[in-house]
Amino acid sequence: KLIEECRGNVGFVFTNGDLGPVREILESNTRPAPARVGAVAPCNVVVPKGPTGCDPGQTAFFQTLQIGTKITKGQIEITNDVDLIKTGEKVTASQAALLQKLGIEPFTYGLVLKSVYDNGSLFDAKVLDITDDVLTAKFGEALKKLAALSLALGFPTQASVPHSIANAFKAVLAVTIQLDNYTFEKADLYEEYLKDPSKFAGSGGGGGGGAAAAATETKAEEPEEEEEADLGGGADMFGGGGGGGDY
């Protein structure tokens, strides 16, 4: 496998460290390079406007390249930014001469990591882009799909059980609310809300003395109790409302 990779201008880097930081160090060490005739531009090249340091006798050179100029303080000045070369184009002789005359080195050269060899296996360098955040996101997506599939098949798994519990709690709660002679602790809060939703509405302010303070304290405690009730009912582990099979 390594023999196939050893073609062209190739180098090897041996390390026992973390490959991610090693790649960052390698790719950050670049050097400016001049534009050579016939080279393919790896990026766009823009010549900025401003003084060039060239004497007025070289005006014809800029006119050949259709670059607008003017004479300022005895030297040629470019009036507008010039898009000289676009990515993928070959550098012409006149373009290379202009960049050399202006002292512009638009390109860079350095090391580019192509492959990773580890424990007898050869990987593309793109594997280094897989971070813990990427793995976590992928795992979360797979877990959601597994939970949805388990719920649809009626086959309980560790991924679907929290949703099943949440659905069962909602079913029991719906029946309990319709009964007059039966309730349970977690259902009390919901029944109280259905009887008088205004208790959970924000207060409009105004003086009320000790009674107002007691009411405020009661209202401050009730949302906390509601949160506990939600958790006790098997809240959706993916941040939803415990909707179960709605996938």
C-alpha cells in the first residue's frame, strides 16, 4: 500500500503523537512562492490598487495588460484593484512579469497531508476531520433512528424505552384526569393547571403585602414542581416533548 503512495514529491512524517495537531503544524508551515509561467493558479490573484514604485516610462506595460493607471508623485499608480488571475488558470508570461515587477508572491508552497498509515492500515487524511463532536452528532442521529424503528415495531430497546415510558405516562395521565375519585402525585399538578390556568400565569405586579409575597413564593415553587413532574414522566431524552412514535 505504501509503495503506491510513493510517487511524485512525497515525504514521510513519523510521530507517536496526536495526528490532529501534527497535521495543523504541517499545514501551517507554508512559504510564499512567486507565480511562474505556465503554473496553474491554486487561488485567485488580485493586484491591489495603489502606487507601484515603477517609473512613468513603464506605463505601456500596464496598458498592455489593460490595467488602469495614473502618474502620482513621479511613479505609476494603479487606480483600481485588478483581478489578474483566477483559480485554475495558467499564469502567462506578462502576468508573471507584472507580479515580479511589483514584488508580489501570490502563491504558497508547503506540505499537504494526503494519507495516514497506522498499525498496518492506510487511511485518507480526511479521517482526521472526524472529531468527538462529529462522532457525538452521528451517534445521536443513529440513536434517534433506532428509537423510531423500535417504537414502530413494538420492540423495546434501550433507545426506545424512555419514549415508551413517556407515552405510557401520558396515557395514564389522560385517563386519570377524567376520573373524579382517583389521582396520583404526578398528576396533581396537571389537574390543578386544567382547573385554574391563571395560577401559572405571570403576576402583573402591584403591592399586596405579605399575601402577595406568599403568592409569589408559591408561584416560584410551582414551576420547579412542574419540572420534576416532567422528569418523572420520562422526558424525551432527545430534547423533544416525549412524543414517542412521531418520527
